[in-house]
Amino acid sequence: MAKRAGSRLQDISRAALLTAVSFFGITMLGCGDVYRPVVSAINPVGPAAQPQKYAVVVSDPGNNQPGLLTIVDFSGDSVLINANLGVGPKYLALSGFGSTGYVINSDGTLNSFTISTSLLSNEVLTSTLLPNANANSIQVVGANLYVTEPGRTAVAAMQGLPPSVKQELPVGSSPVYIVGNNSAPRVYAISQGANNVTPIEISNNTPDGPISVGNSPVYGVMSSDDFRTFIMNSGDNTISVINSETNALDATHPAITVGQAPVWADIYNQGNELVVANSGSNSVSIINVALCNNTAQPDNPNCDANNPQDSVNFGQTIATVPVGSDPVAVAVLQARDGTQRAYVANQGDGTVSVINLTTNTVTKTIPVTGHPNFIAAISGTPTGKVYVTAPDSSTMSIISTQTDSVTSTVNLQGKAVQVRVTSQ
């Protein structure tokens, strides 16, 4: 009798398990081309699923129509979300953790939104910027959102969701960009008209005295350790180096000469190298920006681990690499095979150059749609991806780092403005 009852319980348990599996499989049908859990065998079959990451793209349909936000799934290159923005979107930024997006629009508004696969147009929030601000860039640091206002010769410090202006900070004329990291104690507002940068202390949103840089500064990057800030001076072919700890020009290397009209850069952290796009000379400069460390101390007795100083080779040009016509953006990424590569958007000839940062040579030139001006990259297994947008095209090209070729495209329903990724 006990044996018969036990068998019945086993039959019931087995039937319940089969029912649950069948129900789970049925409910997963028809969900669209999105990342989702599946029932699999105990022994893995095929490659592991790609992680959940997104490319966030902004486009402009023109004709005074609302701009469009598009969220693309990393794993399947499928469009997950389309949502309306203000008229004439012109700049996109993501928070440090990639959870929130911000867009400046030509109609004097700023949109903010949570990056989600269920985002609706009515969940995109709108803030009104100050009159005549003519805002042109955003930097997100912690709870602070900094917006450059060339029309008011200021930087607006905003907070909250939707963000509102808490303070307006005076800076030099024609501010074009703000340099900073999420962990940095200060950011630097680049003023193209004044050829200087204004440090802004994050703790109290107070501007410090301006620091003079080179002619016509246009862009900047900060090292991941927050110790150095590099400013691209397109007018005199130099990079100004700021010691972010002392908040002054680097005492040993205040400026580094590169190719003609440097306009963009990214940092190859593992190699302690600055990768600079020189739009005027169709080249990329690779610069040593290593600081002192335990291995460098024998060559540099002035090295202090508690106050990092430039290494003996800091500022040295490691290589000048010819690329396509008018390189305007660069993204550094580690590929699946362990190589570090730089992907360079060449606006003049509609290509992307791939540079191996070990050999410092171009390994491939990839044709893309339109004349690209923006590029973003995500690592992954079995492949990373590079997203390329062009202001004269409604198509975003997606490059697989496994083959270094365009393997997919996305229709944006408007001319592309910018693309960002939620992680690297």
C-alpha cells in the first residue's frame, strides 16, 4: 500500500513538472526578438547567450517633427523601443551606469528617460532650459548634470528627474564640452572662444579660476584614475595636459604635439596610451601617458606612489597611424581574442579604420553607410560590437568585432545624431 502511494506521488510530481515546462514554453512564444530565458538541457548546447546590453540612438526626422529615441538590443541587433523626443535633438548623454539618458533639443528643451525595454513616449520627461542657452553638450557626474550654455557663457548645474537648473556657473566664452568621470572630484568646462578650461568642483558646484590651454580646444578626456585630463586643441595641433590632482597644467608636460587638427580621443587603459584622431592629417596619434608606478620607479627616482608623477616616457609619440579621410571619432575596445583595437570613424570617405594597438597598424578598413561622425563600442562573447552613425544617413551600421565587418544595420527613421552604449 505504501509502495502504491509512493508511485502515485511520483506520477503526480512528474506530471506537474511536465505541465510547468510546457506552460513556460508556451508563454515564451511570440515575445519578439528580445533576450529571454529559455529551457535548456543540463549540458550547455551551443555558445553562451550574450549579456543584456543596449545601444541608445537619437535621430532627427526633420521638418519640425519630434526627434526619435531608439534602443537596440545588443544580443539580437533588434529595435526594442522607439520613443518621441523634443524637436531637433542634438546631443545624447548617459549616466555613469547607463541607466538614464539625457538629450538636448534645438527647441530649448532637455529630455530625460530611464533606459528600459518597456519605455513609452509618455515616460520621456521634459525640462525647459534657460532662455537663449543654446545648450550643446552634457556631462553626468553622480547626481549632477552639467549642461554647456554658449548662449549664456555659462554651465548649468542641474539635478533631479526631470532635471532642473540649481545653479548657473560662469565660464569662458563659447563653452563646447565638459570633461569628467563619474568618480572625479571636479570637471572641466572647455571654452573654445577663450582658449581655456574652467574647473568646477563637484562637492559644491563652485568654479575655480580658468586654466589656459591651446588654440581652439574642442574636446577632452580624463584618465580612468582621474589623475590627468587631456584637452584636444584643434587650432594648434596640441594636447594640453592638466594634472587633475593639483588642478593645474602638468608641470613636466603641459602640452603634447600631435597631428593636424586633433578633434577626438579615447584612452587605452591597459597600455596607458592616448589614442587621438587628427582630422586635418588623416591620422591617429598614439601617445604614452603612463604615470609613475612601482615598475617605473627605478627609471624615475622622483616617482612618489602617493602623488603620481609623469613616467619617463610620458608624452612620447609611440606611433602615428595613417587612417581614412577626416577621422573625427575613435573608440578603444578589447576584442574576444585579447587584442586591443581602436575603431576610427572617417567622415570624409565613409569608412571605419581598425587599428591593432599592439602592432599600431591598420588591420582593416570597413565601409559603412553615410559619412560617420560618431562611434560607440561594447565588448562581448563571442563578439563585441561597434555602432556607427552618420548625420547624412538614417541607417546605423553595426560592426562585429569577430569579423571586423558590418553584420547588421538598423533603420532609425531619421538622420542619425549620436549613439551611446550602456556599458563597454
